[in-house]
Amino acid sequence: MNGASGNRYLEPGMIVTHPARPDWGRGQVQSVVGARITVTFEHAGKQVIDGSRIDLVRDFGS
């Protein structure tokens, strides 16, 4: 991955948030294929994120 370096550690099942879309809520990573990260968010459903442009934030819970 050439852009957002934090995404290289993402794996299916991890919980993340989108830094520019907090209204989407928490999301579960479904797949990571190259820079394409598919995440199912609580309030936005399934979204395909360009991981070379957006660095998703891992949510470790409270």
C-alpha cells in the first residue's frame, strides 16, 4: 500500500472507524485486497474504502 500506512495492519474482523465519517459509526472489516478495504458500518452499511487515500482508525473498544 502506498498511501495510508496504518491500513497495512487491518485484517477481516477488526473494528474500525472512518476518520472523516464519524456518523457511519463503528465498522467491521470484511476484506482487504490491495488498497481496497471493504467495511460494514453500523449506520452506513457496506462501504469500499480506498486505503491508499483514507487511513481507517482501529477501534479497540472502551
